[in-house]
Amino acid sequence: MKLYCLSGHPTLPCNVLKFKSTTIMLDCGLDMTSTLNFLPLPLVQSPRLSKLPGLVLKDGSTFLDKELKECSGHVFVDSVPEFCLPETELLDLSTVDVILISNYHCMMALPYITEYTGFTGTVYATEPTVQIGRLLMEELVNSIERVPKAQSASTWKNKEVQRLLPAPLKDAVEVSMWRKCYTMPEVNAALSKIQLVGYSQKIELFGAVQVTPLSSGYALGSSNWIIQSHYEKVSYVSGSSLLTTHPQPMDQASLKNSDVLILTGLTQIPTANPDGMVGEFCSNLAMTVRNGGNVLVPCYPSGVIYDLLECLYQYIDSAGLSNVPFYFISPVANSSLEFSQIFAEWLCHNKQTKVYLPEPPFPHAELIQTNKLKHYPSIHGDFSNDFKQPCVIFTGHPSLRFGDVVHFMELWGKSSLNTVIFTEPDFSYLDALAPYQPLAMKCVYCPIDTRLNFIQVSKLLKEVQPLHVVCPEQYTQPPPSQSHRTDLMIDCQPPPMSYRRAEVLTLPYKRRYEKIEIMPELADSLVPLEIKPGISLATVSAMLHTKDNKHVLQLPPKPPQPPTSKKRKRVSDDVPECKPLKPLLSGSIPVDQFVQTLEK
Amino acid sequence: MGSRQFLFLKGKKEKFFCFAEGFEEVKRAVRTRQSNLLCNVFILSVSCSHFHLDHCGALPYFSEMVGYDGPIYMTHPTKAICPILLEDYRKITVDKKGETNFFTSQMIKDCMKKVVAVHLHQTVQVDEELEIKAYYAGHVLGAAMFQIKVGCESVVYTGDYNMTPDRHLGAAWIDKCRPDLLITESTYATTIRDSKRCRERDFLKKVHETVERGGKVLIPVFALGRAQELCILLETFWERMNLKAPIYFSTGLTEKANHYYKLFITWTNQKIRKTFVQRNMFEFKHIKAFDRAFADNPGPMVVFATPGMLHAGQSLQIFRKWAGNEKNMVIMPGYCVQGTVGHKILSGQRKLEMEGRQILEVKMQVEYMSFSAHADAKGIMQLIRQAEPRNVLLVHGEAKKMEFLKQKIEQEFHVNCYMPANGETTTIFTNPSIPVDISLGLLKRETAIGLLPDAKKPKLMHGTLIMKDNSFRLVSPEQALKELGLAEHQLRFTCRVHIQDPRKEHETVLRVYNHLKGVLKDYSVQHLPDGSITVESILIQATAHSEDQGTKVLLVSWTYQDEELGSYLTSLLKKGLPQSTS
């Protein structure tokens, strides 16, 4: 059993597990933090961004000034944003049999894998994962494609050149592997390879391995996976949550008795309490609006936004915000809001009960009906007519590098009345804001990450008792910024095995048994002998049939007639290939009786 | 249309599995001889295939009045809709008909609390042996077929299903799960219904003609199921033809029902699912809620009204109002039970006796159109082809038609097909293989032997099966002995073969060696430095005869395990050596 680690990002994992005769890819997350090194893509030409000075190197050379721009002491690449792909050289990805997706955030690299590596297998994911994953990809492609950028910078990627650059560009890893965004046809092709699965559905892979998705409690349709044969069980835990938000709660019991538990996707903000953050979010929002400012919430079009809207639904009347317009701008805003209402089976119990009434499970249906929440595909068209300030806008992308959020950052950045509230934990808010500096706008950081924290992890591990734990190396030491917090790491016995990007781990597990079926006819012919009380033995000589990794024992064919003619010279004819084997002898010998018999 | 009840016995331990069915039938069953079986100990689980009352009507009675307290399984839509229909059923039976020995509203609520909702394809472990799995069945929203598995034996119960996708639902589907028994409904055992499109065109034509000539169309329906399909059909037709006549559906259930369809849109067919964001097919533009007063409005209209068999309620009221006018039409889209007004008019009766001895003369046109979504003969065969069962059991339907289908199934699939009468017990024998643990060492050794180019070719393997407290392990004989702490005995056979050969001993040995090497090409024949020969594990030594130097004695010794080769060798040597050429 081997684990190939293709991603260095602990919450956007991409691992390949070789187990028995199968090659299984676990998630294919796309590391988008690389986009933070790029200049934002404004929908309308931004005079400020176009006037940024080009980079002058320490030695005074200016050959990079077209590609790299400086803004408030940071250097940015002036090009179409690029993403850091999972490792593609560590093993031949065309040999991957199946890809298991745990949640819609962890499938963003799928088109790169399925369309560029010769992949011919199947992808398994739940229906909400696929539908919302498609929305995320659509939004991503849309917001990058609608701002065609003439130039694509590549000189700076040259190793010799990169060495000369200031940090963080100098230290950026694998820049040669960075790729531009995929296209919609590629997304569609990738998604067409997905087969839908439901929680606790047992899926046979080549008869050798069985995989099962389990509810992980983090997002709509998010799953952990059990990969097992008759004797071995590997649990893949990725992006799980024990908090009660909208998704179905996490299924912990089924993770018990694992030989190996691969643990990824823990909270990125272990010190923040999501409930407290939501409270802070609401109060900051209210305060800004009351003072006549606008609130910008950079977010993904699905996920935490449903919870935020639900909180606001309960909060706006009491906070006197009922007249403030809430806008949700995304090419997939409408689809996301509609889809959230039809996945009753994937929701928590409270929401399911509402559907049984029948009522929409999420209150944003009511917000839309009462015109408190309006959604638009983009800032063009209807939105420009309806736009009223002060207002609250939810829009993407949380990296602040593309999408309509860029427009509002430019528009509102100069006024200290306005506030931008960061709720998505995927990007460092300081880095995200860097190309907009200097900024008068208020910035509030309320990261809401409902994934497991370290206390919950140690409780979980105590509960499910895996023999071995495997996790990204980041989880085996305290975060670099808080090196004294030894509580912010995984603590278990035996200590977890850790992996880093481009590493291959041999998992400590040895298989000893395999399942085989004895056909009823053969079973009838067996002669068991009780050797010790309760223990019987039977000698088995049978034909072994192996098909689709399933082994079956059948009655051997009748031995051919023993040769009567001694003239035949070919010994191999005389001694048939399938000669029955004489059993080993054991037991006590009744000597007297034996001798008596001989005497006769 | 399922109105029977099944119990079966399976597995190592006795297990009963019950498919909840109609109220009256279960009640009868409880009263009669099966009652002793219906105690909690035996029934492990109940699964409810869909929300039609003939499939779930007895649930509260069963769980709250008989005392069943095990789990009940349903899909989410069934769980959502079922209590509403039950409550409706209760109201009609208790409040209108005055039945007393019936379940209460509270019982419905308590019963629903015991329901476990299942996903499609989810494997539910009921206990350590029994697992169930639901498959999509088409028929109505949330309808499911259930697979029940105990060890390696399995049964599939279809409930009602539909193998052709319709305007709002997809087709039933099952994987090649090869159950030991497939229990399928056979309501339309011999019918191969004319194509869906024809029926739809026919329906639209009739409605259109009636409306054109200013008549009113009454379509008695059950609240959920066909109603939605016909609504979609009329809605799209109205839009295409730009018709203005109003369409209504009767209040209450149907309106609410459409809401269920909107929220459970993932259970509908692919087309509706794909387009629901742009246009939700269950948000009707042309179809409005019905008000009692509308029935007397002049001019044409189309009304969907419940219930479907014209036996009570709004549909019957409207029917009475409109029956006298030959311009009007009633379209019965489904089957009607004997004794109902629907059944009477379908069988041609035109003078009906209503309560109060009133005679109602039916002048309006009466049309019957089968839209009920059951699998027809073709569909049943298709399902059997998909699932590849070892036995088939037919339920529901007329015996003659079932007999025909039974023959067809036996002919085409060469499997046993049963059609037990009500109350009859069918015993089906299965012959399951026995799963055993094989040590990987043995398996690998056996597959490695010979390393034939064709690795898939069956090979002979030898091992010892250890049976200990219900566990079966197949290991190599050596390992078995070691594990059990048994000493191995060596049984050797020794045989002397006399050979006339005047030469010296070592030369004789050499001749024997060359001879054997020539004959036994596939075996390892070795000449050891101490002067002996080995063929595999068989030892051959030569000594001069103590009395006759011209006779050499060959001592052949082999173990019990090599008996065949050993005796073959002796007989070979007894024939003497070939004349030496040297």
C-alpha cells in the first residue's frame, strides 16, 4: 500500500493511493494561492492599476517592467492569473483508475487531470458536489475569460530570473507548473466523467476494493471515503465538520476500525471560533451600514454564504437593517440559490423537516421573495439600474484577483465609510489586499472555517481508534506563526506519519488473507475431520478460478482414465497435470493394530 | 396497485421482512394465521416502496396498533408525502365513514418518527447480517425498489415501477445485482402498451376537442403522481397552442403536492432536473387553484379533481354537476376499483343510483386512458434482464396473464418463475457458495506456480480448510499442521527393483540416471555425489546383489505424497533399462 502525495496544500489535497491492484486518486484540489502573486483583473480598465510602475531590479535592469509591477512595496505579475497544479510527474496519471472527490472545493483541478494526463477512469462524487462544483468552475472560468488579457508573462518564470526577484515571487515553488485556467468545454468534459454516488453506497472497484462515501458534515454533499477490501480498511477524512450548520452531520461511527486513516482538510484558522466570527460579521456589517457605508463580502457562490444569509435573515430586522439592500452578484448566483433548496436529502435534520412540510429549507427563499436579497449574474444589466447605496454585496472571488469583487474594491476602496469583510479562510487577507494599497476602506477579518480543529481531531481519533494516522506535515508541528502553541497539532499514538508534496509514503500494512468462494458442489465433497474439539480440518484440492479479482474454488475435473497401456513413452501423459495431492499425515498411530494388520 | 403483503424467511437466522401494504390486507393477515408471526421479535424491518395508500396505508396500524417497533425504511419523498396521505385517508375513513377501530393522527405522527429515510443506492445495515438498498423505481415521486441481502443471498422487491421515463419521472433502473429472487409486480403482465406519445396525443386531442366545442373536461386524479404528469402535458400544450380556456386543479393536496415536486426535483427526470433553474416545470402558468364556485361557471374549462376513482369528494361533486351535459367529458386516467362510480361508468353504466335513491343519468362522454405508470410486459422483461435474478416471483395481476408471462420468462431467461396465490407460501431453495478466508501466501503460491502466459486459466490448488467456531480459513497443509501444533508423519514406501546389469555399480547408476533423464523430461532428475539419484523427492540407490554380482538392486524410496510418481518409477524401472548404445 503506497501513498503518492501530489499537493502540498493541506486543505486542497491531491493524493494517490495504490491499494491492492487499484490506483485511486483522493481529491484533486487546486492551489489558487498562486493567484495572489498576480495583479487583479478589473472588468473596466482601472487607471490606478494601469499606472503602476514596472519592476526595476536591484542592479537597475528593467527588462521585466512589462511583466512585473510594483504596488506599495509588493511585486505583482501583470498577466492572466495562474494556478498551482498538483504534481503530475510523480507517477503516470493515466494509470489512475478512479478519482474520489470529497467536496466541491477539492475538485477544482479535475479538468487538468482528466483532460491532460490521458486519464481514462471514472470519477466518483455525490450529486451536490458535482452540481455546486460545476457552479464554482463556471464562475471561475467566466470571471477570467471575460477579461481577456493580451499578454501572458513567462520571462519571470525562468529560474535564473526568478532568483533575482524580491520575495515572495523569489520563493514561489514550481512556477513552471503554474497553469492558466481551463475552459468550459474542458470543464464539461471533466464533469461528464463523474459518476454520481450517494452516502453509504458501496461501490465495487474491479472486484478488489470497495469504496464508500460517508457524510462529512462540512458542505452540501461533502464526503469522507472508506476504501476497503475484506480485510483492510483505509479511511480518507477530508474536510469534515462537527458543527451544526446546514449539511447532514458527519458520520463518525463508520470510520471505526480503520487500519489507516488519512487526515486532511482541517480548519485553516484553528484559533478562531466560527460562531464568534459570525457574530462579529453581523455586528461589523450593521455598524458600517448604519454609518452610511457599504459592505463588501468577498465569497464563494456556495457554502458559508448560505449560513451567512440565514444569520442575516434572523438578524436584519432586529438590527434595523430591513431597508438595506443585499446583493449577491455571481454568474451562478441564481443557480446556487436554487440548487441549495433541492438537496433536502443532503441537509441537516432541521432543514429536512422543513422540506417535509413542504417549505424551502433555506430562508433565503423568503429573503428573495420579500426583495431583501437580490441576485444578479454580473454588474452589467439589471444590477446597474437597481443599485442603491448603502448596501451589502456578496460577490467573488475571495482572492480579490478576479470577479466582480475587483470592481467594488476599486469603487469603494477610497472611502473609510466602507468595509470589506473577509469570511473565506482560503486566502490571507493581507496578501489579498496588497495590490489595492493604499486603502482607506475598513478591513475586517472574520474567517469562518467550520472544519475540524485540533481538539475535535484528537477526540475523533480517540473515538475511532485507527491503527495508523497519515496527515500533511503541516499538522505535525504548530503553525509557524504560533510555534509555542503545541496544542495546534495532531497528537496521537503512534505519532502520525506525515507527507509533503511530491513524497511517496509506504503505508505500514501487510495483507495476510483474501476472500475466496467455495462452490456448493465442492463444499459437499469435502470431508471434514474433527482434529481437536471445535476444530475441524478438510483437505481441499480444487480448481482455482480467478475472474475480476474474485477467486472461486470449483470441483476439479474428473481425472482422465489412468493409462492402461504401458507402452506410452510420454510420462507427462501418464502423470496428469492435475494429479490430486495426497494430504500430509498426522495424528497418532495405533501401533498394535498396525502390526496386527501387517501380520495378516 | 399493490395490495398484498409479503413476509419471508431468510438466512442463517430466521428473518422476516415485510413490505408494508394496504390497510385491509394487513389487518386481515394479522387476524388470520400469520398473526403469530407478526410479533416484534421476528420482523426486523419494514420498507415502504412508495407513498400510494395501497403500499403504506397500513403502516400506523402496524407500528402503533399491532406493536411493531423495528425500523421502517422509506425514501425522503415518500417520508415527506406519506403522512399527509395517511392523514387524509384517516379523515375520510373515520370522520366521513365513521369507522372506529382506526389509527389516530397521533399514531401517524408516532409512526413517522420510526421511519428511517434512505438515499438511493445507500446500503443500510439493519443488523449485522441484514442490509437493504434502494433503487429508483419511476412509478411516482420517491418510489423505490428494495434489495435485501443476508450474507450472500439476496432478494429484490420491486414494488410498483415503470421502465419508461415519462413527462416528469425517469425510468426504473437496477444494476446487475443477480439476486436469488426477484419479486416483481405484474399488473400489466401481457399488455405491451401503445407508445406513450400516441396516448398523449390522443389525450390532448380529446381535451382540445371538448374545450373547442365549449364543453368542460373533468379529470379525476389522485393528488400525487399522474396528476403532475398530466398537468405538465396540458401546460405545455396550452402554451404551444396558445389556448385560453382555464385549467384548474382541486384545492388542497395537489397544490401542496406540486411544492413537493419542486423541492424533490432531484427525483424527477433528467430534462426537468437540468432546466429547473431557468424554468421549474412544476410552477404552472396556466393551471390555477380550483374553487367550488367555478364548477358552475359558463364556458369551457378543464378540472383536475381528487379522488381518482370518483368515489367521494370533490371529483364526485363536479361529476354530478356536469354529467347531464353531453358536451362535457370525463377522462379516467387510471384504474378504478369495483364498486366505485368510476368503475361503473367505465363499464358502460349510464344510469347511476346515488345516495337518496336519486338516479343520475350520465350523458357526458366517458373516456378511459391508461396513464398509470406500471411496467408492462416489455418493462418487466427488461428489468429481469438488468438484474439477472436466479428466480422470479410474480405478484399482482390476473392469473391467466401472469401464467403467460411466467412461461415467457422461463423460456427467455431459463430461470424458475413462481406466481403464488394469495396466502400461499413459496419456498425457494438457494445454493450459495461458501465464503472462506484464504491465506494470501497460499493464493500467491498457487497463482505463481507455472506462471502460465494465460494467468486467467484455472489452476488446481491444494490446501487445508480449518473450520473453527464458524470461521473458515484455507491455508497450506504445512501451515495448518503448524497452527494446530500437530507433528507431521513421514510415510515412506521403499521398493527394490532387480536389474540384470553386469557393470559396476556407479555405471549402472549412470545408466539409470541417463534413462530417467531421457524419459522424465519435465522432472528434475539429479545425480548426487554420493552415488544416489533423486527424481524430485524420490530417492534411488543402487547396490550390487550380495549373491549375484550381475544383478543390481535398485532401492526406490518415496513419500506418501509422491505415491503416484514413485509407483510409476518402479514400474518403469522394472521394465529394465534400454540396451546401452555405448
